[in-house]
Amino acid sequence: MFGWFVKVDEEKRLRVRKRCRLDMSAFVNCRRAYSTPSGAPPTEEAAKACDTLRSQVLHCYSSQYCEEESKAYERCYYSAVSKGRYYDNMKTMERSCRDQVRRMERCLKRQRVLPEEL
């Protein structure tokens, strides 16, 4: 009825968290490897280095909560990889599926299941 007042199913949330645990731990470890010792926010270099792992975590979560967005990302990713065009712009290292990643993130926020680590 009200899209902003979604009650999250705790059992499903725990099941999805357990399913995506490996992807999440790889992302967290990447963040730690590229973090600054002073505890400052991650640099742009660190964000770019861990961007693929972040997309992987978003895809894992959205495959359970946002199936349409997840399938759109899969189609984009597989077509980009098969064509050899994973980066739209090689100088800036912009990925070709960034719109689908934004949609997955927006959907997870709307469902109120976006992990805090992201």
C-alpha cells in the first residue's frame, strides 16, 4: 500500500545476508586494503578499485529483492563482456553498466535492505 513503509522480512533478510556473505567480505577487505591509516574516508582510487566488488554485492542482494533490476544488470554485463566493452571510456575508466548499478542501489534503498557497509 505505502511504498515508503515497507516492513522487512527478517528471515529473508538473514537468508540473503548469509547468501551474499562471501561477496560482502571481499568488498570489505578491499576497502580495508585501500583505506588510509588515519581512518579518513576512502580515496577515489580506493572507490574505483573496489567498484566491481561493490557491484557484485549489489547484484547479489538485488537478485533476491529486485529481480527486474538484477536481470537488467546481468544482460548489460554479459553483453559488455562478450563485446569486450566493459569500460565505456578507457581514459576515465567508466563502466558500461553504471546506470543498472544505480537502479539496483535505488531499489534496495527503497526496499530498506541496502547493507550499511555499502
